[in-house]
Amino acid sequence: MTSCEEMLERMPAVALGEAQWTKEEALHLAGCVSCQAEWSLIQKAVAVGSQAPALDLEKTSAAVLGRLRAERRERRLRRAGLLTGLAAAAAVALVVWSRVPHHTQRTVPEAFRIPVAELDSLDNGELESVLQDLDAPLGAGTLNSTPGLGDLDDVQLERLLRSLEG
Amino acid sequence: MRNFWLVPLVFGLVSPLAAQELADDPRASDLRRQIEERFTARVKEELALTDQQTTRMKSTVRDWFLKRRGMEDENRRLREAMAGQLRPGVAANKDSVAKLTDAMLELKVRYAQSFKDEIKEMSGYLDPVQRAQFMVLRERLIERVREVREQRDDSTSRFRRRQQP
Amino acid sequence: MPVPASPTPPDDADLVRAYQGGSEGAATELVRRHGAPVARFLVGLGADYADIDDLVQETFFRAFRRIAGWRGDAGFRSWIFTIASNALKDEHRRRKARRSVPLEDHDLPSRDNPESAFAVRETERRLVAALQTLPRLQREVFLLRAQQGIEYPEIATTLGTTAGAARVHFHHAVKRLKEMIA
């Protein structure tokens, strides 16, 4: 016998025209008020999408590609400009570079890493456990086990921040 | 709503010996680095930080990290002193214990306040939603650290209870 | 480099590779395939109809800029959806910074907006408004599942959660939306 939960799982595919109700499912839907409400909701979700304005996708892709080309061109010009400037003012550039603090002369920028002092208190096994949880998708393990903060939307986050910052 | 200012207060509980061992262990250093790198990547993505925001955040978090590390060191010294006073078979000096207790409590308040001050400093370059997102992300990480610490403390207590005659 | 000829239409991975090899035609095909679903997804997230064109463009611009970031573990379309969601979020943030608008205001399609060229049925408008009250993750899971028909494992990979958690989020979203819209 089809359960309401199974019905809900089937609804998106049926609403999108990718599947059809079986006889049993159709019968269940006809007799279940809760499933009817959910079916109505899923159909509305699909319908919301269908109200989106028709896009001129050729124009969109042309605009996107245009922006990408412009950006690449700008990067090339900047590099060329820099080289020209250095070549033209070699003596001055040498003086300037010699005054620059050592760390800015590195070709690889120093990586930004947020230090977490609390990690100092953990042993290797515990650190590995925390690392595994970071690797796991959000929601797995215990990193998402406390509902509330992680589920707050932007408005609620803003209110929380205001209450804490005063 | 749960007062998550209490969460950092738990972090007074650092074993001095363990901390010293960890400071010298390359594997531990590597693990901490990996955790911090992945956490940072997540923060950068979730907050959609600009280069300027990243630069400023780098300075903020480094400064507050050093301050909190100093607080952790101070807390370790206080705990060692307290452990010295509370040794079995030794009469504790009540005045010293009271002063140490006050100092530890005051330190906990300063520690908790440091998170608030850090976030306030970020208001100079992060918008309210970004600041809240940062708080949530860090809260999650710290919560997980607290959980693994509690698991260790629980198993240590159980071990000690089993060892008792 | 032209899009490689093949007996069957190239899949997204083929097109991405071709684009990375320099084929702008491959990029155009990707926009053609995924542009409309991205637009629908943005509407579901509450984007203003007037902004859809720009947002879709911005989404694909960001996507092609960091195309190397798509590793193929989630579907290309799902990956684009997360970029679209972030683009919309950035746009909301920029608007909040430019003018004083209470944070409770959301940019919703408005039937009363004389600039809007499209009629929005009242029931669908209510759904979009109700979706705005859900936490972001729940909202996105609901749209990916109900509106786009994406399966839980792909939703999980896309949004950085687990399939089980995605399922729970979907069911919670349905429950809450049903109460609000009934």
C-alpha cells in the first residue's frame, strides 16, 4: 500500500511530466486530503518556474562571452602596462623594490588562514575527528547537530547579531 | 535561545601536559593547519569575501587569535596554580584559592568578550549578515571541538572511576 | 576549437571541456540548455522579474570564470544553481547597502509593479512569499527537489549536505509551506 511519504517522493517527477501515477497511487491521492494538499503545493512549485520571463538566451550568452573577453583583455593590458612601466623606469623600479618589505616580494601571496586557538587543546585523534567532520558534507556528523543557528535565515541572523552586539 | 557565549568559557579546560606535547607534534600541527585551511575556505565562500575584506579579516583574526592564545596560556598557568593548591593531602591556602578562582572567572569573561569585540571590529568591513555567518560557522567548529573534548573528559572520568578500588 | 562532433549530443562535461579548450560555441550551448531552469530557480528564490535577465547573465559569467571549479561530482545544472543563489544573495546585499530598506522586505515579483511585463498568479506569489520565510537551505532543497526534480544525492553534493539531511529538509519545507499556503 502506498504511503503518504512515498507519494510525496513521487510528486516532483509526476508534476514535471517525467512519470505518471500508478493506479494505486491515483487511488491514494483521490482519497487522501493531506496528499492532495502536498500535490497542489508541488504543482505550484513547478508553476512558479513557468512564470519566469522568456529569455533571449542567444543575447545572454553573447553578453556573457563579451564580458569574459573584456576581462581577459583588461588583464592582458594590465600585464603589458606593468611590463612597459618597469622597462621604462628600470632604475626607479629597482630603488622602489629595494625599499619594499620582504614579504611583499614573494611571488606567491601569503595564504589567508583563520587561526583557531581552540584546536590547541585537542590531541591528534580528536583533531582527525574534527577534520573528518569538516570534510563531510554539511549536515553529516555532529557539526550540524544543533538546530537553530545553522538554520537561521538572513533576517534571523541579523536579529541575533543585533542582540549580541547591543 | 541558547547563550552561546558560554561555549568559549568551556575552553579553560586545557591540560598543561597535553598542550606542551601538542605544541611539539608535527602531525598535530599539520592537522590544525588542514582544519584551519578548510574552515577558512568555507568562510571565504559563504561570506563571498572581496579581496579587501579578506585582507582586513586576516589582520583582525590574527590579532584576536594572539590575544586569545595569550589568554589560554594565562589560563593554563592559573589551572596549574590551582591544581597545586588542591593536591590531595595538602591543605589549600584559602586566600590563594579565592584569588585564583576570581582570576579564572575574570579570564573566562574576558575570553568570551573577546569574541564579541572581534565581531565588532569586523563591522568596519563586513555587513551584518556576513558577520552573523562568520559567527555561525565558527560556532559550529568550536561546538565540535567542545564535543570531542567532552568525549575525552567523559572517558577519562569513566577510566578513573574504574581505577578506584 | 569547435564543439567535438559526436553521434549523440555532447553532455555537459563534453561542453565544459570544449569551452575550456576555447570553444565559445560550447558556452553558448550551455547557456541555452540551462538558462531557463536557472531563471525559474531564481524566481522561486524570490528574484524580481525585472532582474532575471541580469541575474542569469551574472550567473553564467561567474560560472565560466571559474569553470575549473566544477569537478563533475554534482551535475552542471545543480552547480550553476548554487552560483545563481549566491548571485541573488549578493544582489540583495548590494541593494540593502544602497538604500535603507527594512530587512524584512524581500524583492518579490509584484503584480502591482507597472514595469513588470508578466502577470503573477496570486497563489504562486503566495508560495514565493512563503518560501522566503524558510531557512536558505530548506528553501533551496525544496526548489531543487520540487521545482527542478533533482534527486537527493545530487542535491546533497550541490548544497554540501547529505542525502538523508536533504530529504528531511524537503519534508520539513513541505510541511511548513502546506501550513502557510493552505
